[in-house]
Amino acid sequence: MAIKTYVPVGFETDEQGGLFPRWLCFRRQRFDIDQVLELRQAVAVNVGGHGLRFTVRIGQRKAYLFLDDYDRWFVEEKVPHEIARVGGLVIGENYAF
């Protein structure tokens, strides 16, 4: 199970209006986004809603970052028992999205 968690995101735009997220804050901790791997329209299946889904790399881990139709950024935060089931935490990393 997961919950929709809105997060602050720092991003840049280019001349054509493209968005490039550079960092996000989750539970008062800032995470730098190393690379945007994919951008597509998608549904947030685990928490509901849809919009642009950025597949991003933070350190050695991939995560989904969504931008909804109201220009709000969110992640699908795994709840603790779900983290244990799917292996959501990586050793040395303390985030669950």
C-alpha cells in the first residue's frame, strides 16, 4: 500500500518549456535528482491520480515523481509494512518513495 505525498521540487525549464526536476524534499530531507530517465503521461496506480510521471535516479535508486494537472508534485510513499514486502529501502538510503 502507498499514500500520495506532495513534495516541494526544485526544477529548471528550457526555452521550449521542458521541465527538468533537480531536487525534491521528502520528510524534511533534500534529495538531489541525478538524472531524469523517462518522462511520460501516466496514472499513479498505487495512489490514484495522473499526470506527468518522471522516472528519476537518486543515487543508485530509481523513483517515480509525478506532476499532476494542478502543477503539484507528488510521490507514491510506501507505508512501512509495504516497504518490508517489496524491499523499498536500499541500504544506506533512508527514503521510501
